[in-house]
Amino acid sequence: MSYRESFYRYLMTQCSADAKDDVAQFANNAQNDQTFPKQEQSYEELSNYLELNAGYLPNMSIFDEAYQMYREKMSY
């Protein structure tokens, strides 16, 4: 069984000090979210968490885009 990094760990690679795109802004905000499920890989679990707790995420399509990027990277 191959190792798969968590979504949070992947998302942190998208952080940017001068975040101009939505995914980078999401990553920067998630970095400051003390209760973000840092070990989670499941789309459903992450989506549920974000819908209930992430006021910093203007819309879920940003998460969908970031999660798709994560899946593509993990499917090597």
C-alpha cells in the first residue's frame, strides 16, 4: 500500500505570501485554522468540515479545485 499525504499537507504547498489566486488564499487561511483536520484525506470529511467551520472560504468551488489538484498529484 502506498503512502498518501494528507490534503492539508498538500494544501500547504500552495501557500503564497502574495496570494493572488483563490487556492493560494485558501491555503493561507487554512494554515491559520487551528482546528483544520490536518490528517484527513477524505473529500467528504473535508467538505463537511469546511462547510461548517471555514468562514474564510468564500465558496466551496475553491475547495473542489484544490482537492482536484491534490488528487491529480496523488495519482502518480
